[in-house]
Amino acid sequence: MSLTLTDLPTLVSQLTPHISPDTTLPVLHGIYLEATGTHLFACATDRYTFALTRREATDTAPWKAVLTRADLIALRALFPTRRRPADLTLTFEPPAGDHAPDGHLTIGDGHRDLRLSANAPLAGLFPKWRPLFAAALAAEPQLTAEAHLNAAYLARWAKAPAERYEPLTVWSAGPDKPLLIAAGHGFLGLQMPVKADGRPGTTATDRRDRTALRTTWTDALNAPAAVSERHLKAA
């Protein structure tokens, strides 16, 4: 059960920012891989953001595996990202009873091989990602009220584009719905919004809704415009 990728380091860099740091949740403490016979899908999530990417990979039987953080460290050491893109073959060995219940995943470039546990039972516990992404993708953009997003989580998407200057396409079905993020046709992401502070009695300076922001900015923005006023333009 083998398949070949030319950009496995890129795939890993796209997903690494979304891996959960919580070691008590081992199923989320790595990258999930799923081969379907036509594609290799790879996912990572810490439940605040969820990243999904895919690569064409035909002529292989279906399998699932999880690359732990320790596996990824070993992978980067053996196949550094600074090297030119090269073919890497992933070979899956299914679990073999009590002797090898996790199965194995071997990654090699024809000269060196890295043999890892496939963590197959752990892969079987990974969240059901297809319905989540299917629902967000099918939803129409309806962001008619302000949404609140964590800036640190937004920064995670910097590695999403596989090509330089490739834009991100985003939309959301509402301020309490996940923001869907796409980079080309091979990467999808979801980012959950931050809950707004809706406690009664909060002042305009405490709130972050449109009314509060307009109140605190109106005086400053109503100042006379400079003669040499410049305007923003599309990149």
C-alpha cells in the first residue's frame, strides 16, 4: 500500500500550526492521514481551527494513520524542508494482530527510510471531518453582523497557500459560524469565532460591536481630510 508525494514537507508545514499542543488528547496531537484510492487527505485541529489538505494519490488501497509530533520531528530531520522538492514514498503496513496492532508507515526517498508507527487505532478516533467541512462549504455567505476572531489563530493560515502570492478565499454563514478559508483547490480551513462579551451594563469602550466602534472612532475620523489624501487599492 504505497503512494508517492512530491511535496510532503509543504503538506506538513500547512498543517503543523493547527496541531493541538494538548498531550492528553493524543488523537489531536499530530497530523491525520487518510488515503482513499484517489487522494491522500491530511488534517490537523486543536478544535479552534481545523485544517484540511489533499493530494492526488491513485492506485493505493485505503488506509488511515496519524503522524505524532515526535514523528514530525524525525521526518524534518531526515527530509529537511530546505531541500528541493523530491519524491517521497509512503508505504502503509496494516495492523497485524497483537504483534503489531498499530501498523507501520514507512517514508522513504529511495536512499533512506523512516519507519514509524501508523497509530491506526488512534487514527480511527480522529474527528469526523467530512461533515464539518461539507456543511461550511455548502453554507452561503451571511456575515451581516460583526464577527470576532482571534488574531493568533488567523496567523496560522499564513502557511496555507502552496504557491507564493496565492490569495485566501473566505466566507462565513454568520458571526457564530466557522469562518471557511480556502487556498486554491487543495486546502480548506475552519476557524471558530470568539464569543462576544454580551454582558449587560458594559460601556462602549468595553464592547467591540459596530455601534461601540463607531462611537469611539467617529470624532477622530470626521477630521478634515488632507489635500493629498491617498486611497487603498487592490493588491
